[in-house]
Amino acid sequence: MLTISQLADHAGVTVRTVRHYHAIGLLPEPDRDHSGYRRYDAFAVAQLIRIRTLAAAGVPLTQVQELLTASPEDFATAVAGIDRRLRADIRSLQEHRRRIARLAAGDRKSTR
């Protein structure tokens, strides 16, 4: 069993983030030990990593909530859609980089 700070460390987030996820209902409040400390299990670690990964990919937290309760098939479909969006974003950013490079090299046509 982990404390909130250990959970946050394992998932690569802050304690404040974990508390925020509790407050908005993304991560359920765990049971507390006899001293009143929250104690997290492996499931909480996995859920928090899923939440963090989806949020970092630009998925709005309201959609993250839906994905956490989705069927495995719906989850896989949504993740495939997220991946397609990220690939499109990467292509767009790469094109912007090419244009900037041409501009820096003195090509006046680079802004088209």
C-alpha cells in the first residue's frame, strides 16, 4: 500500500494533481488507515497512470472520465482516434518547421 506522495511519485504527478483528480471524481478516494492516511493499491497506480497519459495527450478531463469507464472495445477505439489526432498534429508541426527553416534560409515563398 502506498501513501499519496508515493502514488504521485510512481505516476509522475504531484500530490496536488492527485488531490485534484479526487476532487473532480477521476480518481476515487481510497480507504484510510488507522492514522487517517490515504492508502493506495496497485489499481490506483494503474488508474492514475492512465489518467496522466490521456491528459498529457491532450484529452480533456471530462473525456478521460468517460474513457475510464468505457468498455475495452470503446477504449481501444477512442485511443486509436487520439493517436490519429496526435499523428495529424505532428505532421502539421513538421510542416511548420519546414516553413520556418525555408524562411530562415531566405526563401520568400516559405510563407505559403
